Amino acid sequence: MIDRLNRALAGRYLVERELGRGGMATVWLASDLRAQQPVALKVLHPALAGAIGADRFTREVKLTATLHHPSIVPVLETGIIPSEEGDPPLPWYTMPFIEGESLRARLDRDGALPLDDALRIAGDVAGALETAHAQGIVHRDIKPENVLLQGDRVYVVDFGIAKALVETGGERLTSTGIAIGTPAYMSPEQASAEAVDARSDQYSLATMLYEMLVGEPPFTGPTAQAVVARRFAEPARPIRTVRSAVPEGIERAVLRGLERAPVDRYPDVASFVRDLQRTSGATRAPRRGSRIVSASILLVVVLVGVAVAWESKRGPAPAGRPPMRDSLVVGLYRRGLLSYDTRRPAGTLDAVAAFSEAVRRDSSYAQAWMGLAKAYVRSYERAFHIPGVSSDSVLRLAIFAVERAEATGLENADTWLTRAIVSRQVDPTDRTAPLRAVRRAIALDSTNASAWHYLAMDLMETGDADGALRSWRRSVAVDSTYTQGIAFLGIAYYWLRSYDSAMTWTDSAIAVDPNYLLGWSYVGLIEEERGDLARASAGFAAATRLAAEVERVNNMAGTAEVEALAGRGARARALLRDVDSLASTYDPVPVHTAVFVAEAHVAAGEFDRAMTWLNRYSPSGDLHFQLHLRCDPSLDPIAGDKRFRALLLRERPPPPRGCGAGESLRTRSAGY
């Protein structure tokens, strides 16, 4: 089978090994050759594939790509493996590969889970179901095998797959004896082939929560038929007869979710979860021994809890005081901030998901709307793919998000900063509006490190390198752990040709965050100029390991540049062929891809190819593009080329001077 898959998917995916088999499909680990990242490839079993309309199945599955929630693993792509030697065509789909374990694996290993763990997992699954139900999608196969755990993260897979099978297979599925769903977790109406709605998923979720609390499902038996028969013949056993520590309210809520008649269950999953939270709040204790993913997130949760208790004693908040937020919503917001700060594709995608869920739960949360706007800008600026969102709509979504933030009436430094960030992309050739907005942000809050960073960037792009350095130093002075400010001080000194200072700051950024992708990329660029090609290669290699999508392409170009500078021309050209092929898939080409691929061709002596890549970027008047043209040392060899000079809006300084700063600034100490 693996050979058949690789033949059919050649050039798109490389199938590596089987991960497991379920009732409907076999799961394979594969490499996405375009995005350069691992994916889970699911291929329907031949018997199932032969019973459905494969073409319509793939169309139905594509509809689920519109689902966005932090706990939903999206379908990335779908297609059909052509028939071979009488075998039917096999529908397939890919999802992001989640490293971790299934809830089934944990239950098999640990049995019943701690109460807090069980409720947290159920709550996250419920949030994903709410999003799907709002779009008319019933999962139909909620079970521990379809819930993945990665640290404290919970993911649900296969949304819409069962729906697509039912709607494309119809009576043929029934005639073949293939059941959609898993007997131990099926609702009574699903088991009897009646019409199902969102309350069927609620039943399956209650079954799964019951198993997490007790260690086994509410109905068991030697065969699937026996399980279904018991479900219709008797009620579920009370939980507290097996586990007396479970609060009565939780038992009552779970058993209501397990009612045979849908009308006797909760009206929706949200009501089920609210009842669980309400009845568990007084008895839940902090988990012991759980891994701390982020001290800052835990601190926010603690502070929110303290504030809620304090507010309850004081009574209603006075007019003008910001409203207290639900701790879950605040946690989503903080998660979005942390993910956004990684500057990586996966982090940005998670930030979009977390901020989106926060504003879905609380549409008056201005800070979350602003976070969402910034995450959309990051995706637009760096060509990060958001499943289900076309590239030409991302900037419009950012504008919509900042308008929603402003509609809440909040007017603070972050509001103005977000306006500045969005307006940089609306007209990348003019910094008048961004400068006005970011200066207003700083006037409102001079301790906003991010505002100082964007002021520095605007100043550097408009030719004021001295002012940019002062602003980046200020960003670090107000927050000594602000990785972006520290890293850009390194980049600024790189542009100023003060490479020792540049390296000091860049190493400092990596010391603060060892997984900071941008820092490792600039280790490569700076060490090239310092002549340490071994460390330059190591820097780009580290960045490539951390990167995905277009960032991986950019750092592969950096590796090719090192190979060329080291005199390994044949290897450099071979790498550049791969880089050119991958980079050509991005249309329009992102600014950093155009620049970094061009610089690699310059190092290889291929000046015409370098100019081709620079001329592909539009608009050429983009001030950030112009900054790289004026300041990147790697472009020195073509600085005198008439074609290159024609691209410049401002004269490029001669190499010994650096990029627009006085000698005193270029030789200043790089210490904190």
C-alpha cells in the first residue's frame, strides 16, 4: 500500500510509515513536500471507499476546512488515490500531525483520570463541538481515539468525516454492514439509524467523560450488539457507586447527558458544560504534578481568580472600570499572545485560533480583537497559510478585527499600536499613518515595549537609524525580556555593519528564548559577515528545524548562501534549485522570500537570477523591501548593478559606512 500511495502522491507528499488503523481509515505519517512539514494522511479502507461516492466525499470534506477552533485539527487537503488492478479509488485527506498521544492511549495506561483532567478535556472537546454545531456539523464519532493530547492541549480530529460518509454513501453503507460511529459511544438514535443532531454528540461526550471518571464506558459487553442492547435495556450505572469522590452534581450532569431520549438531555453541549462547571466549581482542587506549560498563563489565571473573588465581595464594578473576564477567555487570550510571539507559522495559526475563540466567547473583549488583528497581519505579511482562509482576504479580516476592537470603545496604547500595525500593510509605501498611530500609543503608555519596537522599525525604514536604535534600546529598557526588541537590536547593528555588537544582541535574544526562529536566522547572516561559516551554517540549520512553510524556504536559502560562500558551488546550486522551486509556489512572493532567495543567488554568483527574484516583489516601493535593499550586506556584490540601482528609492550607502548611522552609533557597546 505504501508504494501505491507514494506513486499517486508523488511530488506532493512522501508517505513514510503507518501510524495506525481505525474502523474507517488507515493513518500514515507523511511529509508535505511543499510546506516541508509532517502531516497525518488518512486513507479510507477499500471496503468503505467502494460504498461511497468518492468525488462527492472529497467535496463534502473540504467544507469542514471552514471550522476554526483551538481544539479542532483542520483538514488540510483531500483527494483520491486512483484505482489499481480492480481496487476502488481511495479517498484521502491530510491533517496537521500532532505529536502526543490519544485519550485512548492514556485511558488504557492510567485508567480513570483525575477529576480536573477529565473535566478539562471534556470542556475542550465541548468547545470544539460547539463550533462545529454552530455550522451544522455533527461529528458522529466522538470517542477517545479521536481526541489527541499534547501536553495540556486537547485536539479533536475527523470533524465532518462521518457526515461526509453518511451523505455520500447513503443506503450503500447500510447494505454493506459498515457502521459509522463506534458502538460504545454511539447515541441510541445513532445506533438505531435514526436522524441525529447535536445532542447525539452530547451523548458521546457524556459517555467519554463517564469513562474518564470511572475507567470504563457506561455500557460494555462482549460484542457491539450486546453493548447496544444494554444501552436500550438499562440506565447507566451511577458514577458515585464506583467513585464516591466525584461530586453529586457532576454525576447528575453526566447521567443527564446519557439519557436515551434526546429531548431529556441538555438542549446543547454548552449547557452541558456550564452545568458541569457550576457543579464542580466548589470541589475542584488544583492538579498536582501537572506540567507547567507557561508560568505567565498560570499567573493570569490566578490573578483573574483573585480578582473575581475580590469583585464578588465589593459588588458590581463602578462605571468605567473594565469588565471582569471569564478565566477561560483570559486564558485563551494569553495563549494567543504566547503563540503570536513565536513568529512561526504554527504559532501564528494557534494565535488566530485562540484569539478567535476568545472573541467568540466574549465579543466585547477588545484586547482579543486586537490580538486577532495582529495575528492576521503576521499571516499576511509573512505568507503563513490559514486553513480555510484565502490569502487575499487575510488583510481584510485584520481590518475587520481592529474595527471590532475600536467598536468596544476602548481607547488605549494597544488600540493605537494595533492601528499602526494594520496600517503598515494597508499602504506599505508610506509610514505617515503608522508613525502617527504608534507615537500616540507611546504617549498613552511609554512602557509598551512593542510600541517602541514598531516606532523603531518605522524610523529605520524612513532613514532615521539613530532614532531607530534609541527606540529599540527603549523597548528593551522597559522590558528586558522582550525578545523581539533584543533581536532587532542585533539586526540593526547587522545593518550598520557592527557585527560583533550584532552578534552580542542576537545571542542575548536566543538566551531569552532558545526557540526564537528569527534569532537563529540572524546568527546565520551575521556569522557569514564575521567569517565563521560553520556557525552560520549551524544557525540556518537550527532555524530550518524550527521553521515551516515559507520560513523554511527562507532559511534553506540561507544554507545555500553559506555553501556558496564556502566555495561549495555545486552543492549551493543544487540547494538553490530546490529553493527556487519551493519559493515559486508563493504568489505573490513574500518580501523576505524575494530578498533572501536573491541574496543566496548573489552569493552563488548568479546575479541575473538574483535580479529576477528582486523584480518579482511588488510593490517595489514597499519601505520594508527598500530597507533590505539599502541595508543588507549580502547585496553588496550587486550594489553597482544598474538594474539594482533602478529599484532603489534612496541611495544605498557605501559598504564601509553601514546603513545610515554615524560612526559613534555603529561602534557603541552592545551591552544592556
